[in-house]
Amino acid sequence: MTTTTTDFAPTAATLAKLRRKRWYQHPMYGRLVGTVAAAVLLDVMSGPQGSREDVFFSLDKSLGSMRVVWWILGAVALWAVMEFGKPLYQRFLGPKVGPLDRFTTPVTEPVKAVTAQARAKTADLRRIVWVRLGFSAVVIGLLILLPNLLSTFWNQVLVNEVAIYVLLAIGLNVVIGWAGLLDLGFIAFFAIGAYSTAYWTGAMPVDPPFKLNAFLVIPVAVATCLLAGLLLGAPTLRLRGDYLAIVTLGFHEIIYLIAKNADGFTNGPRGVQGISNFGIHIGPIDYDWELDPVPYWYLLIGIATILIIAFLRLEHSRVGRAWTAIREDEVAASATGVPTVKFKLMAFAIGASTSGIAGVAYASKARFISPESFLLLFSVLVVAYVIFGGMGSLWGVIIGTAFLAWLPQYMKDWVDPNDRFMYLGALLIIMMIYRPQGLIPSVRRKRELSMAKAGLGDADAMSEPAGGRMT
Amino acid sequence: MQPDEILDYLIPGIMLGALYAVIAIGYTLVYGVLQLINFAHSEVFMVGAYSALLALTWIDPSTNPTALVSVLLVAAGLAVSGTAGAATAFALEKVAYRPLRRRNAPRLAFLISAIGASYFLQNLAGKLFGRDSRALPTLFENKKVFSVFGTQVTILQLLIVCAAVLMMVGLDYLVNRTKLGSGIRAVAQDAETAGLMGVDIDKVISRTFIIGGFMGGIAGFLFGLHLQLSFTMGFLPGITAFAAAVVGGVGNIRGAMMGGMLLGIVESFSSPIFGESWRYVSAFAVLVLVLMFRPTGILGERLGRSA
């Protein structure tokens, strides 16, 4: 049976007219503009530091000289190679098996087979408990030997920057990586820990009811931070997740302003001096942690090891699974009977108390704290470290944090330390666009992020609260 | 504080509140269409102030400008800072948010990217223009215009409040009466459906950023007339304004105006009552209180129903 169909479709000519674009509307020119803009930005970023007398100084030096011309020429060249080189490459060299494959395949294939075999074997090995224990023992042994290989300066860096930040990052990983909550006031709890050390060891202008050893301050600080975390989290964690970010930010500012302004209690901007160090005085044992950083390094390795073991146990427990459920889909988790607010609060408070422990360690190592040690900048820094390492993956977070805490010290002769936050900001954007799972991603997190990309699940607890959006 | 001093704090409070309201609108607009705290909005504010500084230093006004020159200089400052703010916000959306939207990234990723953009812009400005605070060149003599019950009102205060009110009225018209405005409201209510109805979501989002950036840039310039400029100048007004947006009901434009006014006045009064050094705490105290008792803000969240 034939039916006559009316042709509603526009004619080919009209379609072509609709589709026709001006030559400059081709996406490749958009890419040209982008490349040149990036080059100019890099030129400005690598220019000299601005001066206080002349506003135009830095711009003049970076945009008003030949430098910018070279940057732009370089960008145009790069763009031309990418745009015109790629089609040429594909046309003349592409469809064949690749120009070098003929030579490389005999080498790469066996190597690939061997690595695959090795990987399968290590996966088997990893299941055996004593192999894992042995491996951990070797790593800890190497870490214990590490300070002997370094100069005193690097030992100080190891303790003051690397170890403290790793401790903080382990705690923040629980909040961001496992529960999927953004806490921008993490250093506030660090400050609470540090100031409680100062208070309980009698260094503050106000005397405590009784003095405590720095070791005994740890449980007190943990309790204080837990309480602060609960008080702050209880009203905000019921709301949509991103309120938490702004409230923690505000909380940080409040703690910072209290540290700075409550002169009679915290000694204000002058800071607190003479905080007592860690020491053990039980029976025959009589030992003090003094100025040498190496004993602190051992102590911090000990604390970190305990925390890591505890958190790894937690991750695979009922609690850890509840966090995963909340992160992947809060509404579904709540519908299946997970008390979401309770578990979010738990993650928040556990993170807060870890931060408190780090604060105690920091205060008694440095023996001097001032409000300037607790800037908001450091909160953001820890967040950046956790993201960089790979949120949710404990090993990734530790290695990423250690690397990023070490890098500025290493680079400080070549790059102005003030500029590092500029690069850090750029790094965060690029990470979020191209590698949101981080350096060493957690397998589950990686899958969640790729599922979110396909439109399934949330991959964080930042979306609507259980029960839907409030209108 | 004496009862007759109330106006001495109320009038600066209104001025501050008008500025906060204008910045808060930028947050609330973006929150409406993207459900995202645009942390980098405070940097748009800073860029607005610095662009005006660059332009006005380049013009190099004489120390005692005549009335006409003053008006022209202020107009130039407004135009430059608005344009620079809009351009920054546009670029920000293009670089830091659009690629994430393409990838359907979780909201945590958006927030982190926003913080990254904020730190990048802040420290870039610190590098380019030095890390010391600066002042805008003197554009006009800050004379008293008239007095209300004995309290003097200065030209600056009048200028800031008038500019803010004009912008808010303009925005209200734009959002409620124009085609772009209904696009913004449609995307805020339900982006997916709006897309199916033929709203070009990308264009609407981009223009929303431009509008917010324009207002934020101008607020930066006006703030610079009032206080000193520094590369971190955006931070405190930024979070106070965000708090204002939440207090008024995030996504609700009139709520943002009201919340801004409220926090400005509260901040102004908290300095004589609790002491100068505690004034910045007041905004967060109000924020936490409001969130505890009325989590959707005073006027309520009305994503898309901005009227």
C-alpha cells in the first residue's frame, strides 16, 4: 500500500542555509582564542611581582614587552600544530598501524603480558595477611630510617609540614572522601586542639583547674573537638550539603577572631608561648620530647599509624558502608533505613577530633601558637591536598599530601612562596576538570565519579537532603 | 550607645547593607540557575575594584576635580568596574564551571573548582598589583549633603545607596519582565524541562553570570571608594554577602536584597555594642541563628519564582 506523505522537512537548500556558519564560527578559532588567552595568562603569571608604588609595574613588564609577543607566537604555533598537524598525521601516517608500532610491538607485548601477570600475582599476595603486614612493616621501617638520611632542615620540614598535614589530611579524608561533605573550617578544630593544649598545660593567661601532661591533653582535646563538631554539625547537617561549606567557613572565622580578639583568654595576636612538650614520666621512664625534630617524627608516625589502622577498620565497617551509601545517593540511603544525619554527624565529628589531635601535636612541638597559625588559607590547603591525592583513598591522600607539603619547601628558591596559592588554585580547577578522582584514586570513588558523569548517583553528599528539595 | 546615636550607625549600616545586597544578588542568581555557591564571586568584586583603580590611575585625575569632572570620573569608574566584573564572571563560567557541567560532575567538584578559581584570581591580583593595600584616587570631596535629625549624610553614602537601589530596581525589572528574565527563572525552576521547552540553558547561565558579575564589579568599585583596596578585599564582604543570600532565602532575589540590608545594619550596630573587632562575627551569628530556626531563610527559598 502506498501512502502519499507530505514532505514537511525543509529542503536541502534551506537546511544548508541554516547550517551554514561564517568562517570564524568554526570551533577551531575558538580554540585559537583559548590558547592565546592561556598564553597571555601564563605570561602574566610568570611576570615580576607587582610593586607598591606603581600599579602598572607588573602588567607593564609582562604585557608591555616582547615577552608577551613570544608567548602569543608560541601559542599560535602550538595551535597550528595541533589543528593542522593532526589531520595531516592521520591522513598520511594515521590509518596504518602507527609509525613505530612495527618496532615497538615485539617489545611492548611481552612487557605488557609480564606486568599483567605480576599484577595478578600481587593481587593474590595482597589477600594474604602476613604479606600485607610485612609490607607495612617495611614501609614503617623505611619511614623510621628516613630522618637519618636528611639534614636538620628537612627533618624540621618533615615534622612541621609533612607529618602534621598528613595527620590533618587523614582526618579530612573521612569527611570529604568517605562521607562526601565539604568542611572548609577544618583548621578551626586544629586551633581548638592547639589552644586546649596551651590551656591545659598552663601556658594561657587563664590557669586551668589542674595541669595536664601533653599526652593527657589528647583525649581532652578530642572530646572538646567532638563536642564542637557536634554543636556545629547538628543544626547544619540537616540542611542541604553546601550550607555546611559556608557554615564551617564562618565557624573558622569565628574561631580565628576569638583567638585574635579574646585577649584575656588567648593572649590575642601576640600568641601563647611556653606550651609544654610531650613527656613520659612514669616510674623509671623519664623522657621528654625536646627541640630535636626526630623523636617527634617517631611519635607522629605512631599516632598516624594508629589512626590509619582505626580508619581502615572503620571504612569497611557498617559505618563506612553507611557513608558510602549516603555519598552515592542520600535519598536512597535514607529510604533504606540509614539514619543519614547521624552518620554524617559522626563523620564530621571524627574528622574534627582528628584535627584536634593534630593540633595538640603541633602546639606541643612548636611550643608557640598564634592566631596566624590558623588562617583560613590552611583549611583550604588541606582540602586541596586531599583532593589532589584522591579523596576517599587513604594511601592516595597520604602520598598526595606529603608530596604537596614537601613541594613548596623544595621549590622555594625558584618560585616566590607567595605565589603558590595561585598555582594551587589553577591546579584545583584543572584537577576537577580532568582528574576529579585525584592522583591515586580510590576504586570506588573513581567508579562513582564515572557513574555521576553518566548521570547515575551523586558521588557526594552535597545534593538535596533526604526528603527532597525544600521549596 | 545613646538613643540619639542610633542614626549615626543606621545610615552607614544602610550603605553597607546596600553593598552587601548587590553582592548577594550575584550569589543568589548563580545559586538559582546552577545550585552552586559561586565562591569566586568575591573575586569578581575584587577585580571590579582593581579595574577601576587601573583605569582611574591611568586617567590620573587632578587633586581637586571640578564637579563635572567628578561626575565623569565616577561614571568611568562604574562603567569600567561593571565591564571588568562581567568579563571576569563570564570567563569564570567558561573556564571553571562549564567543563564540569559538560562532565556532569558532582557538586563537590563544582565547589572545589570555585575555591580554586577564587584562590587563583586572588593571588594573581596579589602578584600583579602588590600585596599592600591601596586607595583609589580622590574622585570627589566627600561633602555632607543633608542631615537627618542631626546626622550628616555624605555624598559617598548617597552615591552608594542610589547606585545600589538603581541596580536592584533594574534587576527586578530584568528578571520579572524580560525574555532573558523568564529564561533565568525557567532554568532556576527546572533546567531540564526549560531545555526541552527551547531555552538555551548555556546562554542563560552565561548571561546570569554576566549580570551577577556586572553588579559585583560595580559593588567592588563603590566599596573601594569607601575603604582601601587589597587583593584579599573580596573575602569578608563575599562571605557576608553569601550569608545575606542564605538569610534572605537563597535563590530568592528580593530575599537577597533584604538579607543584605539586614546584615549590613546588624554589622554596623554590632561594632558599638560588642566592640569593633567583633563586627565580622555578627553576620555568621545571624546566619547560624536563622539556619537553626528557619532553614530556608527569612523569605524562603523560591528558586525561580524570584518575584
